[in-house]
Amino acid sequence: MNAVPTAHRNLTQELNDWEDWPEAWKPEPNDILVGEILSYDVGFTPYGEVRTVIIKQDTGDKVSLWLSSTVLLDLFRRHKPKPGERIGLRYLGKDAKKGYHRYHLIVDRPTETDFTPLGGEVDDSL
């Protein structure tokens, strides 16, 4: 069996480009973040480790996105944006009744259409 070669990251370039953690994105309701995912990392808070995403915005500025909200982390887990992909993220504010933060995430990639039943369909073929 032949192994398919994988592309290697240019670690020398990444280390030369590393300046420090970019400023964290701290959105207000309806703020939008659009840019390319550069990398993932782990940041440290008084509460423990948190996954982070380094994003180069369309403006050229870099920001760090701390996935400290379980809602935000779940969106990233579900959509699985990869380094090199472009994303759009909108902060929708806090839910008025339940108090959790709400976001909407779009990954700029072709979508696959899947019509596999999800379980809530009604069998009306009878």
C-alpha cells in the first residue's frame, strides 16, 4: 500500500512570523469577524486551558478568538474549520431568558447536500 504524502507546515516561517498572541476579539452584539484561520492553540485562563483560534481578518489584522463559550466551541466542533479556510462569525448577544452567548458561524467552503433521514420525518407513503 502506498502512503499518500502529506503537505508539511513551514515551521521556520511560522516561527519567524510569530510576534505574540494577537489581541482577543471582544465583540459587542451583532459584531462580525471575517477572516482566514491561521492556526489553533491553547490559551491559559484562571479557570483552566481554553482552545484558541488565530485569525487573520480580511483587513489584515490578526485576532485571537478564545473558544471559552461552550456554544462557540460547539460551533467550531460541528463545522470543523481548518487552517487556511475563511470563516465569518457573528456574535448575536446573550439569550434574554437563558443567559448564554449566541453566535452564528459560516465556513467559506462548498457545502455537501445530504438528504439522509434525520429521524423526525413522517412516513406518509401509506
